[in-house]
Amino acid sequence: MNSAIQFLARLGSDAALQDTTTLATALAEANLSPEAMTLIQASDVEGLKCLMPVRHDIVCLMVPAEDEQESQESEENDTDVTQQVVNG
């Protein structure tokens, strides 16, 4: 599948491949599976996603930063609890 990814990168960077005859020639020269060639010619993005073992869902999570004062108080509380358990 590495060759399909390389071909897609070439397709995105070479404007000459936008022509259907040039694209057909490049696909014939590429070492791709017949299924990959068909999907590329049909511009079937969903089919290519299913064919390639790449993660296409990206998730982003943002967590607010802690205040320095709250962080120091939290550390002090943790130390107090530890001392109570050890000395208790």
C-alpha cells in the first residue's frame, strides 16, 4: 500500500496528472493493485480510506492549564495526607 500513498502524493504535487490520459499512463506505470487504480480513477476517497491501513479520524482534546497557586496547594495537601498516613 506504500506505493498507493506515494502515487497519491505524486498526484497531489504534479499538475500534469490532472489530465485523464496522463493520469491513465501514470497509473499503468505505477505498481498499484487493480482495486487502487480503479478507486483513484473514480476519485473515490471513501473507498481509498477503506483500502489503506491509515487512521483517518483525528481527535483533538484541549485541557485548560492549572493555576500555579492551585498546583502548589494541591501538592501541599498531598504531602499532609501522606504524613498523616505514615504517622497515623
